[in-house]
Amino acid sequence: MTSSQTTGRTENKFQSRQFWQLTVICGTQFLVAVDYSIINVAAPSIREGLDFGSGGDIAWVLSAYPLTFCGFLLLGGRVADLFGRKRVFIWSLVGFALASLLAGLAWSPASLIAGRALQGVAAAFIAPAGLGLLQAAIPEGPQRERALGVYGAALSAGFVSGMVLGGVLTEYAGWRSVFLINVPIAVIGCLLARIHLDESRDTGASRNLDLVGVALATTGMVALVFALTEGEKYGWTSAPILLSAGIALPAVALFVWVESRKADALVPISIFRTAAIGAANLVTVLLICSYGGMLFILTLYLQTHLGLGALATGLAFALSGAIAVVTGIYAGKLVERFGLYRVLLCGIVIETIGIVVMVGLPEGHGLTLVLIGTSVNAFGHILALITTSIAGTNGADEGRRATAGALINASQQLGLAVGVGVVTSVAAHFAGDLAGSGALLEGWRWALWCSVGFAAVAIVVTVLLRGRFRGEAAQGT
């Protein structure tokens, strides 16, 4: 064996320390993803256990986590870059454990909502810090592409596992266990992080935090996500939604204007011109619009129309989750062999086909159709999502690694809010024009066509911006 062959083989393998770093980072991201979905199944037991009554306050238990998670992501990324990614990662895990303890020991609806909101804030620091640490530990090229594939697989596994674990824990250990189980896991994560992770940060920047940018970004994102996710519930022309939109749009516009004129900006606008970062974030929003909207509609179909329980519904998505995990593990190798642009485009096309299979949701015996469609969709979706993650983080300056990770996470959250908001409104509109038992079903079919539309737009955008993705692929090789 020649020396060059030995070197190439070594470069494509993870060293022992890199393996443990990847394990710790992916393990914590799995935890963050689990808590995003685990609460859905436990909601009925929580409503009864804490005497929420017939009011809508239980909805805040569900939405407090994603609202604060999305709102504080950009702040979390910049703080990690400036003050040390390992330090922020560990202390955020401590905060996550304490917030989970508060939620698990909640004595009133308000204390539970506060615990969930604090969980979201802590997760908003964990996610970008972890992605920044991964980029610092593993150099650009085949190794990082494979690492990001494993990272994406962990997120997919966590989201699906949350739907199953929530049902199991609630059934056999009570709803409080859904939160309390996080405490020992987070503590173990802290200990492993102290041992295996290396500190990194932006050594060339002052530690002056862009407080104006923080205020505008947090206010704008929280208000925007609230308006998009709660519009159907309150009514799109209701006072809460119009007020949220009236706050969000000026805040976002002012944020862009302010950041383009500051040297120490929270998110420098120039980062979107770096390699494929801007293109990757745009495609990510469209991908999650499609996937998130589809998942929401299928959940309603399985539970409301087919009569599956929450746990059975979670198990129905387990097959697609397993496919996503396996695909994620090997996605980096596919990118290495065929190139980022080709894998991205093929992934979106396959994802679109998976949704098209399901648009004609049948009156009965639809479970088989859902299993087939979500399995095809999961394979394509995880391929596309991992390639956008690679393009959205490679090429970022050393001092902006966590910021680039925060942007990708924020794009995913924004896509989820837009996708769910749009398909919910479309489903309600078309169902409202009909009468009888088939009204809901017809609304869901039109909603799935919206998911197809988002995916189709993602295909068009990817083709139009192929030069960005091909340039990124060339840069990374």
C-alpha cells in the first residue's frame, strides 16, 4: 500500500477523539429534536393532570418551546462564536436540565409553560454551538460531509423518536417523566462534553454583542413564527395575528437594514454571499415548508380519519424515521461521489414524488399508502436536507461557524412555521366549501398539493442557483 493511499484512507476515517466529539454533539442534538415532538402525545394527560380546563392554555405548552427556540437561535450562535462554543454548549445543557426539572415538577400551568419556554431558550444555544463545534473539530471535505450526514440522521431520529417515546413514557411513567428524563441525559452530556470537546471561538473579534441586532432578531422571529403558526387558530384577521405581523415585518426589515451597516453585526449580510450559504438557507426554508406541512396533515389524517391513537401514529412514522437515519449515515458518501448539486436535486425530486403518491388520500385503508409515501419522501428529504446543511456551513469564516449553524436552524424553524400555517389554512378553506364527511379529506388533499408546490419551487430554485451549489462542491473537494 502506498503512502498516498494510506493518507487518503486516514483522512476519510474519524479519529478516536473526533468519533467521541461527533457522538456527544449528535447525542445532544437528538435530545433537542426529541423534545420538539415528545410533548404532542403527552398533551392530553398534561391537560388533565394540571387542570388546564377547557381553555386553550395547553396550546402554549406545545408552542412555547418552538417559539423561544426559533427566537433565540441567532443570539445563541453569535454568543457561542464570541464567548466559546464549548463553554456555551455545556452551560446551555445545564440550563436545559434545570428547565426540564422545572417542567417536570410543575405545580401550575404557568410554571409548566415557563419550563417549556426556558427549554427552548437553552436549545437555541445548544444547537448552533454544537454545529459550530462539529465544524471546528472536523475539517471540510469528505469527513465533514459524512459527519453532517450523521448529524442529520440524529435530528431525524430524535424528531420521530419523540413521537414514540412520548406515548411510551406517558403510558407507563406519567407525563412528568417526559420532562424529567432529560435531566440525567443532559448531565451525562455535560460530563462527556467537558472530556471530549475542544474549545473554539472567534479570536479575531471583540466580545461586543450586537444588542440592537439581538433585540430586532428575537422580536421579529418570535412574532413572525407566532403569526404563522397561530393564524388559523385565532383567525388571520384577528387582533393578535395582525399585531404580531405588524411587529414582525418592520422588525425583520429593520434588522436587515441595521445589520448591513454594522461591523460587529449579529449576522453580517455578507455571509449570504459566502459560497452557497444564501442559496442553501433559501432551499432549506422551502424543503421544510413542504415536509413540515405534509407531516402535519398526515398526522391529522391518521388520527382523525383513520382513528389511530397518538402512539400508533408515532409508530406509523417510525419506518420513515428509520429510513431517514440510514440515509443520513450514507448521505456524505453520496455527496462525495456524485457531487453536492446532483444529490440535492435528486433528493428534492424524490421527496416530491413521495408526496405526490399521497395526494389522493383514500377514504379507507390509507395507512399502507402513507407508509409508502412517507418512506419515499424520507429518503429524498434527508438527502436534500443534509446537502443544504453542508452547503450552508462550509465556507463560513472560522469566527462565524456557530452563526452559520444558527442560520440553518432558523431557516428550518421558519420553514416549519410557514409550511404548517399555509397547509392548515388551505385545508380549512377547501373543507369549508364542502359539506359532509368528505370535507376534511378534500381539504387535506389540497393541503398536500401545497406541499408538492413548495417542493417544486425548491427544485426550480436549486436549478437556477446550481452554480452556487456546484461552486460549493468544488470548494469542498
